[in-house]
Amino acid sequence: MPRSVTVGFDGSPESCAAAEWAAREAKLRGLPLKLVNVWEPVPAPMAQAPAPFLGTETQRHGSGRNQMGSPPAEGWGRIPPESVEGQRLRHPGVEITAEQLSGRPGEVLAHLAGDAALLVLGSRGLSGVGGFLLGSVGLAIVAHAERPVVLIRAGEQAADEHTMDPSGIPSAAAPYRPVVLGLTTDDPDPTLVEFAFDAADRRATSLRVVHGWNPPPYYAYGLSSDIDLHTELSRQQATALSDILRPWRQKFPAVEVVEESRYGTAAIHLVDASREASLVVVGRRIRRSPLGAHIGPVTHAVLHHATAPVAVVAHG
């Protein structure tokens, strides 16, 4: 059975945007789409508590909370058949199914990600401008899922991923904006690189590889005043990046690659690049430790400030 593109769906604007993005991605990949609604029941003693304890929203729509940790929305607790049928009408040719589950949303969705090609989640945007507003459930899913997780902001439209048409109007019929990959030259993982190249290839667009670097601590004091030293370090970093990408260029010859090895913080460069991207791809190293899973500072910053959909690819 082929892996699916799986999306967490609860009827909220952010989950609707995520479902639309997931359907488009499923079509690009030739995969089925699965809409999953996870309901976390409230323990019986809490469900029977008076209104001031639970709040009128939960009292009105049932005892539980949705998969992103918010109170249930109107009609929440199931996936309306019209939502599924609407997806089928808007995305002909994509096999679409819906599944209703119960349990802890973070645990259920992270587990489902293991059987999916990728998991798609919706998030409210920060101040309506950039970044993602992720609650504890969303962050837990990103930190624990061992398959790629894509974050989509509420209000994201298909045209947002494309360049302007010749008349200057946003259009999904225009070419895709570039895919942006954040990459380190220190032991880069092939899973992350391949995901980004494949995404660019399927979109018939270019891949912009962004690498931020800072000098070793023992260079720091003399770097600002030594132009030759700065030039040599820049050359070394650019060469290392080119060496890493060379075999991938050969594997994906149709993908135009733009290499950017830039001095400074990687997160800042990636956030800046996200303004002209259709998708930003960053990595998360899988760490199984008693202290729990971590997203990593660069990925964490990109999630909070990027203005394009962000794919977080877990790797060893």
C-alpha cells in the first residue's frame, strides 16, 4: 500500500489551508490524501464539572479538545462528509479518505506520520505577517515525528507558492517560486537534501540552497580586520557546499541549483529567503535521550519567522 500525504484536520481555517496544500502535494506525488481528525476526550470528572471550569465552548460542543490543543470548533469531533466531497471536487484524480481517531493528538499524529510520506499541519500565522504560531501539541509533533512534517499558515493560497503572471497578478498557473533548502556543510544528511531536490523537481522550479557560516572562535577576533582571511574562509565554505551538492546535481539534472554560502546566522538568511519561496526545507536531527526530543535552534527560528510553508525533515 502506498504511503499517503496525511493532514491533521479539525475544520479550523488553518487546518483547511493545510488540507488544500496537502491535496496539491498529493497530486504532485501521485499519492492518496488522508484527512485525520484526532479527538482527545476529557476525563469524566472534568467533563461533569460546572461551566466556569470547562468554559462554554467545550460545554457546548462536547468534552474534549482538538488536535492542536484548542477548544473544539463548531461541529467539531468529526470530519463532515461535505469537507471530503469538497476536496474531491477541487482535486480530481486524488484519492481522498478520512479517519476519525481518539487519543492524545500529539502522540496519535506523530505515530501516524511514521506510515505517511509526510504529515501536514496547519498553524495560525504570527501577527498575520510571518511565522507560525505553534502550541505545545504542534511543537511536540514536529519534535517527535520521524517523517517530514510540513507547516501551513491559515490563509495560505495556491497562488502564494507561484510567481506573478505576466500581468502582475498572483496565479497558480504561473511557475512555482524556488524551493529553499537550509543546509550545513558539517555532515549533511542525504534524506534532507533528497527531499528538497525532489520537491523542486516535482514543482519544475529551482532549488536555492542557503548555507550560513561563522568562523571558528579562534578566528573571531582577527576576522573583521583581515580581509584576506575572510575571503579565504568564504572560499572554503563555498567549495564545501559545491562538493556536497555535486552528486545531487547529477541525480536531478533538471533542477537548477542556486548556491548561497553566506557569512552570518543561517536562520536569518533562511527567513529572508522564505519571502520568495514556495517551500522552505530544514532539518531536525533525531535524538533519543532522557531529556526528550529537540527541534534545534535554526529550525525553531525558521518556524517562528518564515513566511512560506516549512517542511521539517527528521534525519539521523
